[in-house]
Amino acid sequence: MPPSDNIEKTGSTTVTLTINDAPVVLTVDRAMAPCAANAFISLAEQGYYNDTSCHKLSTGDAKYLQCGDPSGTGNGGSGYSYPVEKEAKAGGS
């Protein structure tokens, strides 16, 4: 479980993932989705995503790469959930 006290709710941070030996730098916006950011950063720090595959790639209108499920199917999970953050909007708009 990620820490649940004093969750950062402002600003952003960068996280670097390595996919196929190439660094991919992400900007995690704590202000838009603080619970999701907190969970993602905590799992990354714990090594949860290490040696996992990317199981879904979309090149349509909504472009995304979905990775990090230990089962490789998109159905695995960390064993916990967090609130849906309705204010968050995809694409930063």
C-alpha cells in the first residue's frame, strides 16, 4: 500500500521508466490526480513494475502504451484501489 498521509496535491514530478533498454521520461501531475500519482510513484519505488511487459498499445485517436501488469494481461493489479479522481482529464485539457 502507498502511504496515505500527506499525499502531495500540487506540482508535478518526473519518473523515468526503462522500456526495451530505452529511458522513457514521464511527467506525473500530482495536482490533476494526486491519488493516482501517489499510487504510481509508490509502486515504482517498490519495484512493482520491474520486469513486466507492455500488454496494450493504441495508435488510434487515443494513443497510449499500457504496461506494468505483472500478469501481462491487463487484468492483474496491485491488490488495492484508490478513489476515482473525476477532475482529472486525459491529455491535460
